[in-house]
Amino acid sequence: MEHIYQYSWIIPFLTFPVPMLIGAGLLLFPATTKRLRRMWAFPSVLLLTIVMVFSIDLSIQQINSRFIYQHIWSWTINNDFSLEFGYLIDPLTSILLMLITTVGIMVLFYSDNYMSHDQSYLRFFAYMSFFNTSMLGLVTSSNLIQIYIFWELVGMCSYLLIGFWFTRPSASNACQKAFVTNRVGDFGLLLGIFGLYWITGSFEFRDLFKIVNNLIYNNQVNLGFVTLCSFLLFSGAIAKSAQFPLHVWLPDAMEGPTPISALIHAATMVAAGIFLVARLFPLFVVIPYIMNLIALIGIITVFLGATLALAQKDIKRGLAYSTMSQLGYMMLALGMGSYRGALFHLITHAYSKALLFLGSGSIIHSMEAIVGYSPDKSQNMVLMGGLTKHIPITKTSFLLGTLSLCGIPPFACFWSKDEILNDSWVYSPSFAIIAWFTAGLTAFYMFRIYLLTFEGYLNLNFKNYNGKKNNSFYSISLWGKEGSKTFNKNFRLLPLLTMNNNDRISFFWKNTYKIDRNIRNFTRPFITIQNFNTKSIFFYPRESENTMLFPILVFVLFTFFIGDIGIPFNQEEIKLDILSKLLTPSFNLLHENEQNSVDWYEFLRNAILSVSISFFGIFIASSFYKPGYLSLEKFNFFNSSPKKGLTKILSDKIKNGIYNWSSNRGYIDSFYAISFIGSVRKLAEFFSFFDKRIIDGIINGVGLTSFFVGESIKYAGSGRISSYLLYLFYAVIFLLIYYYFSFQ
């Protein structure tokens, strides 16, 4: 067994050759590398698959023995300072390794098709492989300094991937926003690391936890300073996992390609913050103020993320706020001390959210074939609808992911979210009420996304892209009647791209199209039906290719069955909870042998309550967005103005207030723009004025004074000795008079 652990150091480095070789190929052999660009998907997936097999073996060893293996070696030694690097394999590492590799492989497989048309295909795979490498290094790190190094590498990769299409101003602004926001938390993380080193003299986790626990127990350290350092460490997780108030970067991160959104929201960027808090859980658990703060930040994020998702029109942005809310549940669980519930929900949510994001990518891919690449059109749920019969596999998969996120049994998120909801009653009834109410909101906004996208609404009138009002839509769907000339003019349909033998270089996808350097995407084949009565053409979307559907279907299986491994059977005769060993803090010095027991009567009672709340949210969403009852003429409540139904209870003011709150992101971005950006800009303008007018004015004034004095004096220098003697005589007389009166 130890023989396997001894080679675990290679895990972060297995995927590193891919970005190195791609970069070297583009530098040394650019033409050949670009011509063979599709072959790079093979080593990317192969190497990550090897890491996955390694991770599965390690996880099996952890389940059987719960053995913690740590290997370190000295990197630099100077007097009393010693910096060591190494790797740590424990249950938490095993969980994250499995999560990163399984999700990463499917996303890479999916990306081969999704990004095949893009001119920067090679750059995308280089970034993705380096992203996975950084995250693998993060979760295997054995000390805080090593974590911080990979923490920054993860942030750098997210910056590059969010701004992948950097020529678009929205993408470049989004990556800068993510970078700056995370720098706030990362600076706090660095200060916290140095503060704890000053207290303990060590960066290693086991030493750090033991020393801090002993110092606090013996009252040999200032508890306020330890609390401050712990809060600074937690601030890094606040930014990375998009917790309030540093959550503002997450919705804008949707400017990157959809596979990136799936990877960031499932297994890498946002999971890093949860991992950090879980890794430092033995430190936080002995500081009640920090635990309460983590729970408070978590419950605020839970509710805020759900309310901000209520009226989003962009499908990816709606899912982003959903991720924010679910991450809040994980933080809430960690703050309550429910370590197992937090990590369990991290696993189940990762697979469900990866399914939803890849499903949204399939939807966007289909819409781009009709409207061309335009996020305002291809990602706008208001312009979708009626997709069920055109992309049935994507629709069914998206529905299953939606049911899971809503907490409907037997899907994965039901088991984990229900555990957190049950624990919240023990911790704080007020927190529990908010958490359960938010579960209903989650069901509402997730089914809103589903209904807006797939079910469609009949008999709707709205202005088309050409500015002319169309009253003859047979469906709300964008693929309704439209004159072929007008349609081609407004959507700039492109002819099918031709292929030749040189273009057929593919590993996963059998169809390969030439790159059009003038556009981001190509138009895939679509179905046209000639209507001879109206002399118009109907354009329909089509299902994505098999290489995009395969990862989606794999995540469907995970969504069905991954929750079963965490069902808490703890009876003497039944021991099926195989996650019980993996979901226990490795360094929890206070509760090493704590066992979870379940009262099944209480579990079923709480489950019925949570499922009922979810079904109530689904019912309200179905009432609001029932086909035939909505009008898109006026967007004043959840993108609609219902003519009848349950909304008669609500006043227009409340409806508009809720819609404005959600569509304006809770006015938090505006507050930051005024308070921070505006104040910093005014402060910069003041210093610029002070520097130019005061500092430069004094210096320039001295120079001008010297100039004018010199110009004036030069006329007194006539060169005549008699004149100089006269000036000297007057000066002597003046000094004598001055001294005479001075001594009187």
C-alpha cells in the first residue's frame, strides 16, 4: 500500500506535459502544430485518465484503511527558517482527486467538439490542461505555502480562460473583474499564512493544528490575533468560492466558453475555496467566532444567490447564481460543523452542475447554428422555448439535473442538501428557516430556467430582430416563421463549410470543419422545411453530436447514483455508507472517532418536508410560466407579465421590486462602483491634482522665481569697478545701521 503512496507525487505533473508541448509546438513548428491541432485532445484526456485511475486506487485504499500518508523534503533552510515541499494523501485529497479527474475528463471530451471550430483550439486545451494541473497540485499540497502557490496558479488559469475570447470587451472586463476580486481575498490569505507562521513557526498542517490547539487550550496565545489570522485565511475562500461580499466576479465569468463554466463551477475554481475551509477545519473548529462567521457568510450567500437567480435571462448566468447559492449551503454546513454534509454536497452538486452546464452548452451550440455567435441571442432564455422536440436528449438530461438540484429524490443532491437542512435546525432555527425557504426558491428558479428553455409558450407577440412585429408565430421559439431573405440578412447565415482530406484530423469527432478566421463559429447543418403556402422557410435546431452528448449522459448516471454512496446507513447489520471514512476530517483532533447515526423516522419526516417545499416551488414556477399565459411585451416580473394565476396576490410594486433586485444583481455591483471604484477614482484625481498643481507648482515656482531674479540681477552687473564699489559702500552702510539699531 505504501508503495502506491510513494508515487503520488507524480499526480500533479502527469498532465503538465500537454501545455508545455503545445506551447513548444506553437513556438517551433506553428504550421504543423495547427494542422494537427485535433490530435492534442487525445493526450489531454489520456493523461488525466491515468490520474483518475491512480485516484480511484488511492480512494479505495482510503476507504479500506483511512491511512494518511505525507512525504516532505526540504527546499530551503536558513538558520531557524525551513521551507519544505511535499504531498499529502488523506480522505479529503482522495475526494477532490476523484472529483477533478472525472469531471475534467468529461469536460475535455466535450470540449473537443464544442471548440472544434475555434481558431484558438490549441490555446484552449493548453489552458485547460494547466488548469487541471494547478488544481491537482492544490489538493495534494502538504502545507500552506504550497497551497498558496497552486492557489495563485488556479487564479491565473481562470483569468486566462474567462478571458479566452479577449477581443470581446465583455470577456476582457470579466477576466479582469475576476482577477481583481480574487486578489482581495488572496492578499488576506497570504497575511493569514504569515500570521499563523509567526504564531506556530510552521506551515505544515499537522504541526499547525496541534500547536494552535495547545496554545489556545493553555491560554498561551492572544485569541483575538488567532481569530484575525483565521479570518484572513477564510477571506481567500470567500473570494475563490464566490461568497458574499466577493461573489460579484462569478456571473461575469460566464463570458468564457461553456466547458470552462462547467469546470469552474463543478470541480476547480469554486471548489478550491470549499477545499481550503475543509482542510483548515481542525483549526477553525476550535475558534467559535470563525465558525459562526463561516455559517453567517454561508446563509447570506445561500439566500442572496437564490434571489439573484430569479429573473436572469442568460441561461449560464442563472446557473452561475445557482452555483453561488449551493456553495453557500456548503459554507453553511462547514460553519455549523457538518463537515460530512458539506463535502457530500460538494460531490453531488459538482456532477449535477456539470450536467446542467454541459446541457446549456448543447443548447447554446444549437442556437448558434441558427442565430450565429451572439451571446445576447444564443444564451437568452426569453428567445428560446419549444426545444423539447428538437433536442430531446439534451432536454431530458437537463430536466434530470434540474430535479437533482431541486432536491427531488432519488437524485444526488437530495441526499446531501437534506442532510444540511436537517443539521441547520440543530444549529439555528432562524438559519434553518432561511435555508429551507431558499430550497423552495431553488426549485422555482431552476424550473423557470427549464420551462423557459424547453417547454415554450404559445400565442405570444414580440418584436423580432428586424424591428417588425410578427403576429403569426406558431411558437414562442426562435425557429418560427420568418422570410428567408430577411432571416439570412439579420442572422448572417453561413453556407455549410466544405471539408477536404487535410481537414479530417480528429480524435473524438468524426466531422471536422475548416476554420473561418473571420468568425468565432461555423454554422452546423440545420433542417429546412419549405412552406409552399406562405413561401417561407422554417429553421429548426438539431441535437448536438454524440461526442457532446456522451459526457452529458455520463453525468446523468452520476446524478442518478452518486448520492447513494452517501446514504447514512449505520445499523449494525447494514454498513453501506462507504463515504463515512472519506467524509471525516483527517486532522480533527477533537472528534477522531465520532460516528454518525441516523434516526430514520426523523430523516423521513424532514425529507417529506423538504421535498414538499421543492414541489411547491416547482408548482409556482409552472403556474407563472405555463404556456399560453404569458406575454413578452412587458418584462416586469420574471421576464413576464402574467395575465392570470397566482400572481394576482402580489402587488405590482412588489413584483417590480423583486424583478429589479434580481436583474440589477441586488445593486451590489452598483454599490461597489460608487463606493469603491468611484471613491478610488476621485482619490486618484485628487492626488493627480495635488501632484500637478501643488508639488509641481512649488518646484516650477522656485524655478521661475530663480529665473526672474537672475534676469533682474544681470542688469546690475555692468562690469564697472566703480559701480561695484558704490554697491559695496551702500551695503556696508546698511549693515552698520542695522546692527546699530539691533543693539539699542
